[in-house]
Amino acid sequence: MSMHELTQNDEDNLVFMVEIIRQMNARGENPGTGGNYSYRPEKSKGDFLMISESGVDKGVFGREHFIGIDEKGEVLPLWQKPGRKSSAETGLHLMAYEETNANCVLHSHSLESLWFCDLFPGKDLIDITGLEMIKAITGFTTHEETLYIPVFENSQDIASLSEKARKTIRHAPGFLIRGHGLTCWGNSVWEAKRHLETFNYLFQYFTKRS
Ligand SMILES: [Zn+2]
């Protein structure tokens, strides 16, 4: 039996993620080849992740566009093809799996996430309180708690961006990159989806109100 085996539950989760990616594309969150998504298979010991292949238009993204990578982001033999590679932003996913109990990571280029950052120039931790939807973020039980969302300047140096994000990982199941987008996660595909939709809802609240 392969050490990089996918269970039926994994297959179901990956098909569900394809549906989420198509929904995100329909909402304009990942135009063209933007955005990337990953999943930790049930039998993975941290050395096996499924991630979206780089350069695939998200409007036609399918199950076959998930490829297996190791803990360093290298494509595993079973999925190797000439020119095939995982996203340039794979390092951000790897960091989230290393530091949290995430089993699914979603990266969105939603316009609301960019506009939300623009409302808070110079801030590296944006605080949100008083909104009922905060409770949709795991760990929050009342609207009176404060959610702190880390924000970083955009950079093509993913390694340094990952290290910055690692230091703030305790604040929220996600972080923002200015002019770029949102990375968020959950311990299941459902939880990651809920967090993505909640963050986008909160971003819309502030950007449409302003
Ligand atoms: Zn991106």
C-alpha cells in the first residue's frame, strides 16, 4: 500500500474543495490562476499534503489539479510531470500546517480583503469586536470578544512572509497580505469554508459601511 494513500473521505473532501474553489471563482475571489488551496490527508504524518497545481485557471479547476507534495513543498513522485509545480505560495500553507491543527487551507484574492486592509493603513493587527459573526470563528463564543487579524505587507519573499505570519499565528485562523488577499484555515474543509466566508463577511461589513 502506498505511503501516500488517499482514503475515500480524503477523496470526498477534495471533491468538496473543488466545489468551494468554483464558488470562490464565481464570487471573483480567484480570477485567472489566482488563489491556492491545500488539504492534509487523513493518514498524513505532516509529510504529505494535497495542494492546487500552479497556473491552473480556477474557473476550470478540477480534482485532477490537486497534486501531492512533501513537507518541503516538493511534488511527490506519483504526481510529478514535466513543468508541474505547486503554487509559489506553498510556503504559507506549510507554515499553517506546522503551527496549527489545520487540515485545510484556503487562499483568496477577494477584493474585500484588499479594501479592508486599505481602511487600516499602517496597522499590523486589525481588531474587530461587536459583531455577531465573530462567533463563526472557532474559539469565539460571544460578539463581545475581540478578533485580531494579522496584516502583512505584500512580498514575493514567501519564506520571510511565512516567518512573520508564524509569529502571529495564535491570533486568528487566518491572516491578510496587503494588496494581495487572505489566507485562512480550519481543522476540516467545512471549518475552513466557514472561516473564509466569515472573514469575507466581516471585510464586507467594514468596506461597504465606509
Ligand atoms: Zn496569492
